[in-house]
Amino acid sequence: MSKKYTSSSWTDDWMKAQRDYLDAMSALAYSPTRMANNGKVDNPMSDAMDFWWKNVSPRISEENREFIDKLAEQGRIFYALSEHFINLLKGINTISESSENWEEALTRQFDELKNFFITTDNGQKAMHGMLSAWNLLPMDTLQRTFSSGSIMPGDILEDLKPETLEEVTDKFLSIPGVGYSRELQEQVQIGIKLGNNYQKTLREYTNSMHRVSIRALDRMRDKIIAMAADGKEFNSMREIYDLWVDCNEEAYADYVFTDEFSELYGKLTNSLMEVKQHGRNMVDEVLGGMNMPTRRGMNSVHKRQQELRREYKEVLKKMAGLEEKIEIFEKNKIKAEPPQPVAKKSGAEKGKKASGGNKKPTRKKVSKSSARKKTSRNTDKIVIKL
Amino acid sequence: MFPFHLRPDQIVDEVNEFNNQLYHGINTMTEIGDIDVGASEKEPVYHEDKLVLYHFKPLVKNPNPVPIMIVYALVNRPYMADLQDGRSMIQGLLHAGQDIYLIDWGYPDAADRYLTLDDYINGYIDRCVDEVCRRHNLKKINLLGICQGGSFSICYSALHPDKIKNLITTVTPVNFHTKDDLLSRMVRHIDIDLVVETLGNVPGELLNATYLSLKPFRLIGQKYIDLIKLLEDKEQARNFMRMEKWIFDSPDQVGEAFRQFIKQFYQQNGLVNGSVRIGNQKVDLKKVTMPVLNIFAKADHLVPPESSRALGNLIGTKDYTELEFPGGHIGIYVSGKAQKMIPPSVGEWLNKR
């Protein structure tokens, strides 16, 4: 049973966060742009959100925490976007006061925004935060899923960071193993090669997704210009956010429906599976050496068990069919029993009956062939009835 | 014309408003309590392994003497068809005078890893059909498939046409290679043998992430921004959470069945090419000769309408009807519009046959 958080203290935290947030917001709104500060980005609203969430989350029930975390994450993204667009708008406003050519100014602002995202660490970090979709990339989730299901403590992939892998050259990995642990050396080398391959593919994938995000910004700029030409206006941040979502979805759809994406996604999944399978096989080797159950062994057991169950169900089905047939046969047999023979009545007997006397039935002999005929006829009738 | 008319103080106000809504929303979330699902009274009538066959209590005095058995997908849980009062396809069908059975596949675990499509279709589904036939003393029943369960139902009807009186498919993929099928593109180059050999059963969480990645900015971001407004109202919050519970309530996928389904249906497009084999039998769609009602959703991002509509040209029946629902893959079961449209149409179609 989950505990519900009822204390008023988290409301206090919230109020404090609100104050911090409003201060930060006002400071942002009335101060010069803070984005381009040696690549350092300030996100006061997001920071306020983070501060509040860190205080509140431990006291929210386990059941609701994950969901509320999602909400809070989206709140942070909305704030982050607001901050970026406040800066963007301030830039545009400044220029629009002195020049009529706001389209040029808009393009320049978007170029700066793209440049910020592409060239600075903080920009990339901000982009990653804004595009929290990528935080839930299937492959990241896949990786977490594997971690949670791994027999090994922690995640085998954790040690295969690109920065360490890049130091390991192909030349080093091609040195043949020697000595007592030759096989183990070989297995480790193969594992590193596979891990290296996965990380390279993952980088390729992440870069392609970054390109999608940049294309989304281009698309957004074009749409803003087109909307202005149609006399449409933006009257709230939410409208800008919705446009940003639309542009990202469109840019994403443009890419994911290409053969390039399909192949890259397949390559990424396959490379991760190879790493994981190799890791699992190594774990199996260790477990086998300790005479403990291995995945391979369990698979054999499950496979045989399933085959047995399949056969068992097939046998049950056949038995049920046979029982049904036997039942029908028994019914038919009863119905096919030759009728009680009635002896020809003599004149004296007829007289007896007429006078109400008792009769003693006598069995009439029936030839085998005649009995068979009758049975057959009766059976046909019943089958038709059924 | 310069399109931005936002002053910094307006933005501050708007974000502040958002902040307040978020605060109230989170407050609501701590108060709404447990989320219940299921609207209609039902009883289990058959168990096998993790499978349970449910019978729903009829809501009319003399329901259709030929019951409908609903075959749900292996992905997600079947309570979506009976989510809550007023948002339940099953409730609608019961009101439309139908007698309803539903297969709940349960949550498979490692011991189920070697179940095949043959085990599901010629095994579980067939035995459930037999059980319903036995209970009603019938030789044929009506079959209604949902999504992947629809693909299974088509295969079953082709393999056992003598047991199915009418077939109803809802948002069912048939042509897996339509140009707007992103799921299909995502699995096209995946080595499924390697995936299944590595993972055994395929984690439900992985499937969830895959579905989210079809429209990541809407499903991971915008949806929750929209939600923040709804959260002021507890009932709306509960409704949202019911859907959220269902979306992320994903059983793992049995390894062998997953391998066969992805390979034969998604990668080889076997229903269209006529290459699907279930066990030792080839699925010949020309043997689907019973009346067929094919319901699809116009704005379905998981199963494109074109994919479902392919069925019409592949099956042998002369009595084929299509019904287009103006909504999405989930809305077809839970939206208010769907409640007014889908169950009465199904009831009417069945009553004519």
C-alpha cells in the first residue's frame, strides 16, 4: 500500500521555489541576454524547478513519483524553451525597432540558436534536455532494460564508454591471446570490439537525431515567416511551443521514413544485441564453471518442457476425440440392440391374450447378417441426427 | 508583418500560470488514489496456463444466441476494451444485445519463452473457441480481433472456417509494408533471431519505448504539457491516469511467437504474400469465406488504414464490409465518438447475419 504525502511542508518548498522562480524570471526578462556567455547557459527557471523537485520528490509516494517526474521534466523543458525564446524574441525585438527587415533578424537569431546548440557543450546539453524525447531513445531504454535484467551486477556496457574504447586500437585488439588464459583474452577482445562497434553506431544515430533537431529549427523559422506573410500572430509561449513540437515531429518524420533510418536503426539494434549476447555467453561460461544454472541450460529445459506440454495437449485432444467416438459408439450400440423377438402367436395364445392370460416371451433367433444390417441402419440414422 | 506580440511580462505571466497549474496538478495527483479499470461484470469460465477466458454478463434479456469471442493482442492488456463506464467497447456491445467472451493472455514469463504462433492460434484460441461452442451448444461462433489479435483471428478463421460464423477485425494490420508504417520500417533490418536469442522474451518496456518513438515530441512532451491543464479536475486526472496505466502496462513478448510474428508478418509481409505458416499449415486467406466486417481508424499511427484495408482483396468471402472510424488507434475503443459508432454498427451488422 503506497503512502500518500499529506504534509504541508512540500507546499512550503513549492512556495519557496515559486519565489526563486519569479525572481529568476524577472531577472531574465529585464536583463541583457544571458545565452552567449562563453557558452555558459543560465536556466534559472529550470534550476528553480530542479531545486524544488529535489526537495519534494523523496516525499511523494513511489507509485506517483515516476509519473510526476515526467510532468516535472516537461515543466523543466517548457521553462527551458521559454528562456530560449525570451532571448530569441529580445534579439528580434531589438532589431525590429531599428529595422523593418525582421525576417533577416529572425534568420540570424535562429542561426545563432543553432550555432549555440551545435558548437557549445552547454548548448548540446540544453538541446538534449529540451529534446527529452531523446532521453527515452529506444536504445537507451533497451540498454536500461538489459541492465535491469542482467545477471551481472551493474551494466556490462557501463565499462564500455566511448572515451575509453577509443584508446583501444584495432591493432591492440588483434594481438592473439597467449598462455593459460588465452581463451578468456580472446573473448574479452571480441567483447571490446563489439562494444566499440555499438558505440560508433550509437554516435552515428545520435548525430542523425541532432541533425533532425537542427532541421526542425530551420523548418520553424520558415513557418514563422510563412505565418507572418499570412498575417498570423503569436500571442503566447504555448503557441510557440506547439509550433516547435510540430516542426520537430515533421522533421523527425521526414527522416524516419527514409531507408537510411531503417538501416541505421537495424544496425544499432543488432550491434547492441551482439554486445549483450557476447556478455551473456561470458557470464554463462563463468556460471557453468561454478556448476550453476546457465541461460543456455535453462533454454534447453524450457524448450523441452514446451515440447512436452504441446505433446501432452495433443494427446488430451486425441483422447477427448476418442472418448466422444466411444460415447457415440456406445449409444449406437444400445440403440442397435436387436429388438426383443416376438414369437408367433398360436390360436390358443391369441385366445389367452384375449381372455387376459399372461404370456411368457420367447427369444427369436436372429441371423448375424440380419443383426448387422439393422445396426448399420440405426447408426446411419443417428449420425445424420447428430 | 512582425508576428510576435509578446512582451516579457506577458511571458512571465504565462509561465507563472503554467507553474501554478503544475503545482495544482501535482497536488491532484497525490489525492486521486488508486486507479481502477473495468466497467462490465464478468466471470472467468476457462483457464489454461496464464490464459483466462472471461464471459461478460449480458445486459439484455435475450442476447444474440451466437456469442462474440474477442481476441486481444499479445501487446498491452485487454482491459482497454472495457476501460471504464462510458468508455468501453464491450459495454457498448453488451448494450447492443451481444454476448461477449474475451481472452486475457496474462503476463508471460521465461517459462513461456518457447510458445509459438501455432500454440497461440491452433492451441489457445482453438480451445477457447471449443469452450464457447460447448457452453452454447453451437458449432460456430463470432470472432472479433483487436490489432495483432485481429491478425491472429484472420489466421484462425482461415485455418478453422468451420468454427467461425462471422469475423470482425478492428485496427488490424494485414499489409505490413505500406509506405506510412513506421513500425514496419523500424524492424525491417533488425536481426530478429539475434534479438530473441539474446533477450529470450522481449521486454514490454522495449515495446513501449518503440511506440513512443513513433511520435516522440507529442507522446513524451506535448501530451504532458496538455495534461497539466486537465489535472485541475480530479475526474479528468483519473481518466488520464487510466489511459496512462494501460499504455505502460505492457507484458513481455514471448520470444518464439515474437520471432515468428515479426519475421513472417512484418518482415516478409506474409499475409499479403500468402507465405504465413502456422505450425505445419499454410494460411490460405481464400478460405476466409464467412462474412467479414473490417473496422479501421482513419488517423491510426500504429496500423495505417491502408494496411487494414488490404484484407478486402485477399480473402475469399463475398460478404465483406468496411467501416472507417474518424479517429486513432486507441480512440476507436475509448472515445465518446467511438461508443456511439462502433458497438451499434457491429450489433447491427451481426443481427443481419
